[in-house]
Amino acid sequence: MTEKDKQTEEKIFEAATTIFLEKGMDGARMQEIADRAGINKSLLHYYYRSKDRLFNAVFEAIVRLLFQKFAPVLDEKLTLEEKTRFFLREHISFLQQNPRLASFVLNEINRNPAIVKKFIEKLDFNTLWDTLETQHQDEFLKYNITRESIPQLITSILALSVFPFAARALIASIFETNEFSFDDYIEQRKEYAADFVVNAIKNK
């Protein structure tokens, strides 16, 4: 691939990511992506033969970025509490910087569960669990965290960080009525959500 090809592909990818996040798979149009990338539609199809193929590439890149960003969760030097606080702080910050991402992912999960299942299978959660269980055997035993209870813990943590962004329009309108700042609320939530989870684990 030539340097020009790389630059063109990067332009397409950036344009597609912006359009897909704004409008989702169903609302995005290849012509709109081509226009935003500054190329003609024929050239877009040369690099990505279909909207499905382009969308899958974008979705996979987003998922890969998320898991790279949160790799420290597997750092054996961190305690379970430190990992919980790190994840919630960084996850909320990431969503703060990418406010459309939460709604985009949730919409695509509902639209096409198969694509999400494919990426989940790649993650190998059994290996992830085994790693965490080995690293935190004493803490898991102390706080009665079992393989059966981990889905409850994971979904609770995700809900605490994702919901405010997925329901931002509703929450922001309520806050405006009561003269609260949504941005201040999100900053406070980074610590509040972590305290909530840590206290729930310790007081179970």
C-alpha cells in the first residue's frame, strides 16, 4: 500500500467514524461519508466494497481502542479497589470525550446482536475471569465474589458509567430545571460511582 493509499484510507476511516457515531449504521450513507472524506463515491467503494464492511471495520476499531485503554485492569500490581476506581474514572472520562459513543454502541447492540457477539467471543471472558481470580483470590474470597456473581458486578459497573450518557438528554433537561450542571455531575460521578461500587463490595 502506498503512502497516498494510507492517507486516503485514514480519511475514509475518520469520516466514516464521525458519520456512524452521529447517525448509526442505518442512518449513514456512503455518499455522505465520501463527501466528508473529500473523495468520490467510486473511490470509497474501491477501499470498502460495502457499507457493512466499512461499518464492521469502524466498530471493531472502537472496541479494540476501548480494550486497549482499559488494559491496566489486568495489572497484577493493582488491588481490586484500585482497578475498580481506575476503570470507572477512565471509562467515564472516555465517554465524556466521546459523548455519542454510548448511544451508538447500545443502538448497534439492539440492531445487530450478532456483531457484538462476534467481538465478545474474541475477548475470551473465561480467560479474563481466570486472570482476575488468580490475581485477587484473597479479595474475591473475602468479599464473596464468585464466578456466578461476576456478571452482576460487571453490569452494575457498566450501568453506573454508561447510563448518564445514554440518557443524557433526559438527565440534562432535569438538571437544567433544577439549576444543576451536567458537566459538574459527570466530574463528580467519577468518584461517586467508584465509591458506590467499592462500598457495595465491601459491605456485601
